[in-house]
Amino acid sequence: MDTTLPDDAWKDSFDRLLDPRPQLRERNIIKKNVRASFNIDSSVENSSPNLLSFTECSWQKPKTTDTADELGIKKRGNSISTPSEKRLSSNLFHCALSPITGMKLDGLQSADNHQLKGTENKQQRRPVKQVVFEVNTLSPEKSSDSIVENKRLRLMQPKNAFRQSRSSLVLQPGKWRKSLISWRRTNINEVPSGVLSPKQSFLPRAVTSEGLVACRITQRISAPIREISEPDKKINYETEVLKYCAQSKPYKFGTAYASGKMIDPCKIGEGVYGEVFKYAQKNSTKTDIVMKVLPIEGTALVNEEIQKTFEQILPEIIISQELSKLRTNQTNSTSGFVDIYNVCLVKGKYPKHLLSLWEEYDEEKESENDHPKMFTDDQLFIVLELKFAGQDMSAFTFLNAEQSYFSLQQIILILAVGEEAFQFEHRDLHWGNILIEKTDKKQIDFKLCGRDLSVASKGIKITIIDYTLSRITVADCCHYNDLSQDDDLFVATGDYQYDIYRMMRDELKNNWSTYSPKTNVQWLSYVNSKLIDGVNYKNVNTKLHKTYMQKLKAFKKIILTFGSAVDCVRHLHSFK
Ligand SMILES: Nc1ncnc2c1ncn2[C@@H]1O[C@H](COP(=O)(O)OP(=O)(O)OP(=O)(O)O)[C@@H](O)[C@H]1O
């Protein structure tokens, strides 16, 4: 009997995948970017071979209880793609299978680009705003790519049989809600009625006029952390909202925001929950107002989402106002949370001049949102008037790594102040929610536990926005978003960002009311990675850039050993 092994028996699966792609083998892209996964799910973008090895660096290992040794991390040869704590545990096969092979196959293009980015000074890196549906049905001529991907999905969702036929969810970095809604809508409608998992049927849902199902993506909950003295007292949320707006009834939309009151208005952005305009106010020093318009209480789906109610919008208003007020707090202060000038409840059709601005934006940038001409006379809106805070991090070009390094210091301090003041966890701090503007100030000041701290601005100021997923304790009430029923966000891949949602879920043991400032650290780890290998830089060939890039890389090795943003500050500022 011939016992000789076939010629390709020595090859590993990557080699087999590389065979039909000689150009990738030449450039050694796949092996360089994809490493052993330990069968743990991840998005590979920010892999670092040194992740688990604590080598000598300019940053000292922090004196926290979660030191690397205690977590059982010794130098490991094989790096993994995500600096998740889960990966640091001994139970390497605890969670779902890695999409790494699938991911890199899905993302061959992006791996390719990644390599090019360095040489082309990362000029062509604007993320495309779309969800990628990876249809997961095997064709008769099964490619090795689809076999691997199919196997991965099967192992990922062994209990939900119907999921095997669903498309995998690969999202672009940054804003994810719109993509997830589209995907969810498509996929829920793929599933025959009665096959929905109990969890999914639990999500708030609405049936559209076309008979399609829409789910609300997140569910905000406000829970008293102590017993309330009058538990039976019914809260009138409309009255509460009006109180925050300092109004007795809604204003007419067209009158409150008439074109005559606004100088140089334009639409600057959009989210699932609303449209964002910028203008200067007549007869006011406010030259840079951002107006976020959120439809509420209506029955029509907007951008495929169910409109928020008074009850759901109230915590968002409270959180925004409390965080904004931190700029004048005596003990814990920061101006890093977006400055809120005013909140207004308005009623009526969208004013014509705002409709025209919406259309201009659509013409230029192709809006993903529904045309606001859909709103009728009795539609209610909450308008948040915010201070303009610049461009988001994904679109910003840093001068060099020194500037980005100090911006990370600002972000750490902003979160630390939030933790101390309100047990605040942002929980969605992707680069679209970090705004950057130029400043003449030499330093940005903070107060933490009564102590003055400052960070060199290096010419920029950071502002954090979008508290939709945030957790906060205000006046003995804990506001949070319950994501425990919401599996889909946790199977998304496409960026290290999507690992962070899983890491948070593990950290919180899926109890989203828990206060665990470690989630802020997990997002800081993501931001750190983006600053190393994601954002645009103007000058990359200077000594200064290289020195600070090394500092960022050194910080990356230890960041996940901190327990909170305050813990990071203690380390960075020798703060006791
Ligand atoms: N204060 C501000 N200054 C400058 N730009 C802003 C400001 N607030 C919002 N924006 C812009 O508007 C966009 C949408 O805002 P935001 O993220 O708050 O909306 P959203 O409806 O919560 O979005 P999502 O789809 O993530 O739920 C932001 O990405 C940003 O570009």
C-alpha cells in the first residue's frame, strides 16, 4: 500500500487559501495580518503580534489588581487579533469561532488596502457607509472561502438553526446602527414566521406598510438604584420633557426655527435618530450651533426605526445635560462632553428651508435617511441645540502622532471625570463619536476628585458625543441601554470596534445596568489602536511622529490591564 502523503499534506489552511492568490503570497499579506485565532471570534484589523508580551517599554506596568500575571498572561508566541480579556483567560475555546479566515477572505480587499495605506500616506481611507451582506449559502461549486465561512457560522450559532441561513454581518468601522437596522430587517424577513428566536420576538417591533418587520435597536431603561418612596406615582414623561425644555407646550417647528433666525445654515450630518444641521444665531454670540432634530412619539417608522417616546428621550436629555454641566462642576470638571445650549420640543412639518438643506446634502453626499418631507403637521420633534465640536476622528487628519497621543490623554481624562461624577460608561466610543476641533488654548483643563489636571492640547480639543448606549447614575437613578436581548450587534465583525461590544458583554456578564468602568478602558484600547493604525496623519516621516507612535504602541500593550479610565489617569499623572 502506498503510504506516501499527498504533495500538499504539509500545507496549512492559509497556504491552501493562498495558492490561487499568488500576488498575496508575494506580499505576505495574509500571514502578516492574520494570526492564530485560538478559535476566538474577533475582527482582525488591529492585530498585534506583541499584544500579550510585556516587553520593556517606556510605560510602566500599572499597579492594578488586574496585572498581566494575575490574568495568567505569560509571553505567548502566537498572537491573537484582539486584545480581549477573554483571550487572556485559559479557556481558549470558550466563545464563538473566529471569523478570521472568513474575515480576511471577506476583507482581502481591505487587507490589500491596508498594506497600501502606509505607502500612500493613507489618503484613500474614507469608510463606505454601507452594510456588507455576506450571503452564506453554498453554491454548487463550493469555494474554499465559502466553506470556511459557512463552517465558522455554523459553529458560531449552533443553537439557532435558522441563523445558519442568515447572512453574516460585516459592518464598516464607525456608525453601525443604520447598517444593522437594514441587515436586521432583511434577515428577520428572511425567517419564516414562528421561527424567530424568543429573544428576537422580545425586541420592540413594528410592521411596516409593506409588511416588513422593524425592530428597535436599543432599549433604554431607567432604573432607580434605591427604593423609591412613592413607587405608585405615575410619571408624566411629556411634562418632564417639557420641564427640561423650559416650555409649557410644544413650539411650532416652522416658527421656532424659521429661516430668518438662522445664519448660514447647512446640514452637516445624520444619524439613525435624526438630522444634524449647523447655523449661527441672529443677534447672538453663538456662531456655531448644531441642531440635532429627533422625531418622537409618531407611529411612522423613520429611517426604518421606531420613533422614540417621551419616556425614551427623557434619559437622553438628562444624560446630555448632566454631562454638559460638568464644565462648571467644582469637583469633577471637563468640557469634553458636548456643550448643550438648549433643548426644545417642537411640533409640525419640517420647515421648507431645512428640507432644502436636506436635499442639498442628499445631492452631494447621498443621505441614508428618509426624506423629512414625510412628516405631517402633528409630528413632534426634540431639537437639541449643541455647540459645534468639529470633525469626527475618522475624517480628521492629525499633524503627527504627538498630536494624537495627547488627544488620547484628553479622551482618558474626559472619561475619568465622567466615571467619578456619574459612574459613566460611554459604551459606544467609536471614532465617529469623537469630535476634534482646532484650538488656540495651550492646554485643556480638567478637575478630577477636586484636583486640577491638564493636558497639552497640541492645537486640538476633543469632544465626545452620542450617549445612546451610555450608562450613567444620576440622582439615584441608573440610566442604561439593555442590549442583553440584542444578539445581532454581538455577531458583527469588520473592525476591532465590533469586538468591543462582545468584550463589554463579557465584562458586564450581559447585565447592562452594572457599573463597570472597564468598558471605558476597552473603548480606550480601541481608540488607541485606531490612532496607531487607522487615522490619517499629515507628517509621518518625522522623529517626533515616530517617538510618539512608539509611545502609543507601548500604551497599547498595557492598556487593558487598567480597571477604569480613572485608573489610567492615576498611572499617567501619578495620581493617588
Ligand atoms: N456637536 C456636534 N458638532 C459637530 N458635529 C456634530 C455634533 N453633533 C453631531 N454631529 C455630527 O452629526 C453626526 C450624527 O450625530 P449623532 O451621532 O449624535 O447622531 P445619532 O442619531 O445618535 O447617530 P447614530 O446613527 O449613531 O445613532 C455625527 O456623526 C457628527 O458628524
